[in-house]
Amino acid sequence: MPSLRRTTELEITPVPPFNFRLTVRKPAGWDLFTPEEVFEDETLWTGIRFEGLPLGLKIQSQGTIERPKVLVGVYSTRKLQPPARERLRAALELCLGADQDLREFYAFAVNDGILRHVVESLYGMHDTQAFDLFNSVILSICLQMARLKRSQDMMNSINEKYGEALEFDGRRVVLQPTAEGVSKLKPEAFAKKCNLGYRAKYIVGAAQMIAAGFPTMSEIMGMAPEDAKEKLTELPGIGDYAADIINPHAGFPIDAWSVDVFGTLFFGKPPESRRDEIERVKREGIRRWGRWSWMAFFYIAQDLENLSKQLGVQLRLE
């Protein structure tokens, strides 16, 4: 287990409003970069792999919602050179959604009977992105046609058996496995070891394509939404829903579980047949929210308890 030392510090100035806690520690429990991140005293200890180098990150807010400033302490086995530091800063700004201007979305949302509640409750929450494409692929495949607990159990098992632990600043975090490592696994043994079922062959197949030179997450995010979605669906096991999870600015990801939430919001009750209603609910979300469909999904998924109280309905995403 590598023990890392602090080698540099980066400063990021997000576009306000920027709520640090809501952005790095989502109310629904979504991790920023890797499972088992540590969040204490308004500080997040997490980790990434940057250009092949494992890095520990200590991310802290040094500002306010309206005047935000974020400091990132970087821990590594060797000092990053200035060009690498700037590439890392740019990548972290993208992942933290630092350049997102929420004002236009908020102006749209306050006139919508559903969204006005969530933007008030979650004011300043920016949309974040995974640092590594393969991490998002694992997430999207494990989420398919499975309840959240089942998905979490599969991902926890993958990380426990194939992840890499880091120690820095008195904390321990676990990086998810690399595409290169998983690409060498036998799908049958991988499935049995992590209780993945059919998903194992898709994860291994995607790992092999990514390890062979598939576009990186930053390259995917730089594509037009339609082009990015088309490219992502070339990966094994990545269909319409999974591509929308990986590349959220491209769509409105409805599956057999989220269809209950949005069916209730749109039509007053959950659908009788979940799978049969997915496309209907998806079309209605895109019709209603258009280019803000992903942001609407993102905010609602993080605020189900509050939204249930505000609207007098029972919403559960599980």
C-alpha cells in the first residue's frame, strides 16, 4: 500500500453559486471519485489516477457559496512538474463542474412546478464528473436492471478484490481497479468472485477496449452530446441508459427503478409495468425539460425526501 506525501497545492475558483458540501458529497450518497472517500469537517479525502500516477487528494472549501474558493492538496510518490500540475488543475475543474453557470438552469427551474422545489433545496450544487471513464463504465453496468443495494454490493466487491488502497494525511482511500488490470481477467471467474452474473463479460470487454485506446473521459466530455453517446455505445454492455449515465449531458437516464419516480411525478402514480413505460416516461421528461433534462434528473435524484414532502407523494429511487 503506497504511503503518499503532500507535494503540491492547487486553487480552484468555481463559478458561483457553488455549494461545496452539496457538490462533493451528494445528498443521495454519490461518490465524487471513488468509494470509501472520507468526508469530515467540510474536507474530502479522495483519490484518482492521473497519467498513470496514483494521487491522494485533500479537497477543502476556503470560500462561501457566493464567493467560492477550493483548495486541493495533492499527495503523491513524486513531485508533479508545472505542466502536469496545470493539466491536473484543468481536469479537476472539469470534474468539479467549476465552470458551470447554474443561473440559466435556475431561471428555467423556478417556473416549473417540480424543479422549483429542488433548486431551492439544493442551491449551489454543481454537477460533477468521474475522473476515469472505466469507473463510470463499472457504475453504469452495475446499475443496469438492479436495485441500488445490489448495485452497491457488486461495486464494493469489485473494489475490495481488485482496487488499490492509498494512505495519506492520516486517511485511507481505495482507488477502483484499472481497465488494464480488469482486461486480463477471465469473465467467468470475475463473475463468480464478485457476484456479477452476466455483467462480468461486459465489464471485461469494455476494459479491453479502453485499455486498447478508447477515448478518455475528458475527450468524451469534449464531444457533441450525440457524438459522445454514439461513441459510448460501442463499448460492450453500454446501451442508451448506460450511455446517459456516463455522459449525462447527452440525455435523460430512465431505467426500471427511476421510472417509478418520474412516472409518479409526470402522471400521478408509478407505472403498472415498469419496463413497458420506460420510453414513455423518458419522452415526457425530454419534452418537459428539453436541454435541461439531465440537470432536472440530477437534482431530483438528489432531493427525493424533500420533494416527497413538498408534493405530497412518495418518491423512492432504489
